[in-house]
Amino acid sequence: MLPTEKPSFGPLDDVKVIFSAVEIAAPTAAGLMAEWGADVTWMENIWSGDSMRDTKWVKEMERRNMRSISIHPFSDEGKEALLGLVKDADIFIESSKGPVWARKGITDEVLWEVNPDLVIVHVSGFGQDGDPERVNSAAYDLTVAAYAGIIAQNGTQEQPMNIAPYSVDYFNSLMVVSSSLAALHKARATGQGESIDLAMYETMMRIGSYYLMDYMNEGIVWPRPGNRHQNLCAIGEWECKDGYIGLCVYGVPQNKYLLETIGLGELWGTEDYPEDTSALWLNGPKADLIQQKLTEYLKTQYKKDVERDFTAHKIAAQVVNEFEEVVKEEHMYQRGVFTEWENEDGQKIKGIGVFPKFKNNPGRQWRPMPKLGEDTRYLLERAGFSEEKINEFKESGKLKFAE
């Protein structure tokens, strides 16, 4: 059996979170808070549980530090159990297509009746209100990115492309964390709860506004950049003799050194490229030549040599690490990026540590991923339900208890 009493640690040690969601966006948000010390309850359905359980490895990291209760929340028994669980919670997160919970009778007001200062986060693809057809549409990482114009900004002129891995989900995880903690700050000050309508596409609209603003105000549509930048030279990914390097060349001394290195030093200090040139724009008079010469130069160089040389001249340059190189990076080991733990079956798991680093109240891992419904009994007991009531829940079949 796994330990059930959470040790005291982290900046969120006094925060209790309950979430009902699958896959990445909302669960990862709860997982981050669990790594920072929050007491997190993972509410899973009674049939197959969270679809993340179908993955082989990532589930072990995404669901560590949590307790699992298996419950059908829209049944009478499930609703009763849920209200008992949230009465002393700080944050409740649910993820579904639009206002499913409200339609099933579990409204914000119902939750606030038992916990007036509860922070409620509704995570959905398209929000709790608006065009009914859109609101009630299924939403995944890719389809949200397509709707918000993110895919249209990536890829090549011939083919738009999604941003991987599951970037929309993970961006929204951070938005769930930040918005729920902001609301909790206010709720604790006022005693009044909050309900957050977090539409995943709106997070991406905010993140993807950089070039959208150009279109909305001037009608400019920057081309999909492929492995380059939309409007600047010498920014992107280039091929070297033995792999690829990512470059972000920007700044006066950086531009001067770049032109000298690729054999175009005579351009510096001219009318086209004055000595205070901080940006090499793609619409510049010699942009094509600069891109061509840089491409030719890098194909004659080893990637690590370029990285050392450019870095020494204050140019942001980084070898594009493959997985094999990532897991050998000494800097990462010195900072404790990688860690190991045992899952419930005693199998050794390799994964990523707890971040960011809190100096005075560090996060930690205290528990591996639990089995489906492993903590149902413990959580009901903690919520104050009697043994008789717990047995009624079990016999109803609307809550699942791990054997």
C-alpha cells in the first residue's frame, strides 16, 4: 500500500485541490501543484479511469503525488460524496465539453453552498457559453491549436503544422495553475469563492497574439517560417556538418560578428547596414544573400564548434539536442533535472524532477501514481463519512474501491 498522509512541504502545503479531468491540461496543472506541496485528490470515473492510464511511462510522472478516488459524480451517491470532499477544499478543477457539470445539476452555486470560498475552475476547449455548437464540440490539443490560428502560424508555406508535444495542453496547464492560485489569493482575502471559465483556445489566442496583432491592425500576414523566422535573418535552425544548430542572432555586436564570420564583413557600416544595426530584417536589401552565406558557412562547420564560437561572441546559439544528447547533458545532472523513483509495483521509473526550485520551501515527490480508486476509502473517511455510509457507497457501485 502507498503512503496516504502527505508530508508537510512546499509553498502550497496548506492548499487542498480536487480535480476531475483526463489527459494533460487540467491534470498536469493539479500535478504541478501537488509537486509544490498541495494536497491533491484525483477524481476518476468508475469504468476505466483517466485515459492517461493507457500510456506506458508518462502517467508515472504526470500522476505522482496524487490520491485516486473513483466516482460517478453525476449519480446521487457520487454527488453526495463529491460535496463531502469539496467542503474543505480550496480549489476544484473540472474539464469537460462546455457546461456539462451545470447541466448535470452540479452548478457553482451547489458547490458554494457547502464551501462558500471554493475556487472552481472549468476547463474546456471553447468555454462555458457562446455559440452552442462550438461550446459543445470535442476539443483536443490539435483542434484547439487549429481554431486559435496557432497551426496556421507554424510549418512551411506548403503545409501548416501543429506545435508538439501537446503544447496547447501544457500551456493551458500553466494557465490553470496561475488563474486558480490568483483566485485563491483573493478568496482567502475576502471569503468569497470564484468561478473561472478557462477556454483553452483563449489561452492560445493570448499566446498567439504576437503576429495576430500585425494582421488585426495593418492586415499583415507573415509567412509560415518553416525552420526559420517570420521576419528576421539568422534566426532559426540550420544544418551543420554533423547535425543542427539553433541560432538567434540579434544585437549590434552580434550582427557585426556574424557578417564577418560568413564572409560579408564589407556590408557592415554601409548605408544598407549601418554600424548601429541591431536587427537583420528579412526585407533588408541583402537578406537573401545573408541567409545564403550563413547556410553555406554552417554546412562546413561542426555544430559544437559553432556553438562555442558564437556563444563566446554573445550570440545565442545552441546545438539541437536529440534525446540521446539530452540525457547526457552534464549541466542537467548538476541541477537535478533527472530523477528516479519506484512505482507502486516496485518498478524503477526514470523521469523529470520537480521544478521550479523553491529555495526555502522546495517541492518534492512523496508518492508514485496510485491505482484506480486506491484512496477511495481513505478520502471518504477523511471527509467524515461513517463506515455505514462508505459501505452504502461501495454497494451502490457508483464509487469504486481498489482491492
